[in-house]
Amino acid sequence: MKKKVLFVIDSLDCAGAEKSLISLLSSLDYCNYSVDLMLFAHGHMLEELVPKEVTILKPLKYTDFSKMNLRNTIIHSIKNCNLNLLISRLKYSFYIRLRKYNHTQKARIFWQTISKVIETNPTIYDIAISYAQGIPTFYVAEKISANKKFAWVNVSNRLNEVEKNFQQQYYDQFNKIIAVSESAKELFVETFPQYFSNTEVIYDINNANSIIKMAGIGKSYNDNFKGLRILTIGRLDKNKGYDIALNACKKLKESGINFKWYVLGKGPLKEKIEEQIQMDGLKNHFILLGVEANPYRFIKESDIYVQTSRFEGFGLAIAEARMLNVPVVTTRFDAVYNQMIDKKNGLVVDMDAEAVCKGILTLINDLELKEKIVNYLKSEKKGNVEEIEKFYRLIG
């Protein structure tokens, strides 16, 4: 009999954890597993890449309710003689407007105010997996019945005492914690030493053949630019270091290099980044492209891939650039050496604009070094589909 498995993630928007889950789902043997997928937000672009064998569950009642405007939520609540959803939504809206909260704090406040109106999944699963921290983890811990539960840790975050104490009660419900890199594991067990023996590493699965194939199809740059193309992929938020990227771009412009620096991603800092682009006169140099479900042709047709992150659980976009033999300049975030070898498969630099700019200029001016890096990339082992065996051992 097939094992019944549930995966839970916030959404299938175009980001690292989401792409990692698609790779994992695409690698599973569906002769042995029956898979459900629970999302807290529907309609994002990577949903079209979910294998047909996977059942995407219907949205939660609150998910549908939260999409309504305030007038319709009031009408809906009165019509159904139930004000609980409305009260919970208003409480959450009130609390998050009190001051600025980070993603971790918002997830806690959401669960504290909304969880009572979120229905329990009636299915009993063999395996339930929260594939992202925060709300998916809280949901699997509290609302799912399963013989075994596993929590993925894909972001390296240091938590204050309030967040640690809140999250611990949920992690206590899991059989194992799975980190996506050694550094993510180290930081997690530094925060929660009580889970040391129950935490292990399974790297994000990268299917090189699939990525190379997808790099030959789909959209790419359409501006007929003949100069140097730099690419960065990542959510437009503080952790990705776009302030570093913008300052590095400004320094590159001052050096007289003929280049364009493209960005694939969206997020809360979009307007702020656009304002900075205008202020620094970078309109023709720092180009926001939005998001693409298939970014691989953009990567393949780039001259240099740059990652300016402050934190990464693993750094999936760097791995994808390496698989497509594109030289990488990356900041020295915690997990970087899980895959980077400085001056071998790219350059690892300090976390500031000067160092990033210098790294890019080094690859431009030192053609011998760039050629050595490209040749090393071509000889590197591509992908890590063998990680699926670790996953099979985990779920049995």
C-alpha cells in the first residue's frame, strides 16, 4: 500500500524553498507514495510545475476568506451567522499595524490570532512535512494527524527569547528536523540545542538534467544589449542585500564598464529599490525583471551571477548558476562554503559593496582566472539527485 504523505508550504511563489520543493516532488517515485500538498496562498506561478500525481488540497476556509474585501467579509460573516473569521482577521490586521515586524514575528502573530479558526485536516497521514518555517510548521504541528512529522529548516535565522519560546512548543511535535545545509543545522541547534540528536541535513535537491533542459527554452533578455550581463535572483527583501548590490552597481558604473545588472524577484522592497535606482541614476544599469517560473535561460545567458545575501539556508540560485557554468560572485554568508570554493568555482567576497564590485571587476579584467573558473565549473559534479535517497530513508 502506498504511504500517504502531506507537504505544507506557504505558497509556490518563485523562491528558493518553493523551487526546492518542486524539484523534490519531481523526483519522487509515485508508485510508493500518495502525495497531498497544502498551500496557504494559491495561484502562484510554480503551481503549474507540480507533478500531476500530486493532489493540491482545496484552500482553507480562512485562505478564501482573507481574499475578500472588508465589505464582503462582513456580509459573509453575517450571512453565515459566524463572526469568528472576521474577528480573527481584524485582530491580525490590528496587531501587524502597531509597528514593523519581521517575517518570523508576523508568522507568530498570525498563528496566535488566526489558528483557532483554521480547520484541522481530517486525513490521517503516514508522513507530514512542513517544508518551510513559520506558519507551515505551526500548522503541521497543531492541525495535522500523522504517524511521523518532519520540519524543514531552510533559512538561517537567530531568534530572540519570545520567538524561541513560541516555536519550541511546535518543534516538540516533530520526529525530526531537516536542515538544508550544515550551517543551517548549526544555527538551528545553537538556537534549540535540545533538538541536536533529532536534526539532520538533506540538501535541496538539484536536478541538473532538468535545469540544463529548461535553460534551452522559454524567455530570456530581449533588449539586444551587447555588453556585460550580470544577474541576481532573489526575493526583494533585506536578507538578500540589495542595498549592497545597488551600491556595487553604482561603483561599477563609475568605473566605466559597459554592463547591465538584472534582477529576477519580487518582494516588499520593490518600491524602495526603484527609488534608489532613480536617485543613483541607475535606470539603465540596474534592471528589475519581476519573476519568471523558468529563470534558467536568463542564468545561462548571463556573464556573471552575483549573490549579495546576508543570509541563505543553502543558496539554491548559486547552485543553479554553477550547473549552467556561469561564474559566481557571492558574499560570505553562513552557508556559502557548503558549495563555493573561492577562486575555483567563483569568488567569495566580504559583505559590502566595495568587495562585491571588486569581485565583479576581477572576473572582467582577469580573463585567465575567469576561464579557469568556467573550466572548473564544467568539470564539477552537476546536481545532487542522490539526496533523494536520504529523503527515502527519512520517510521509510
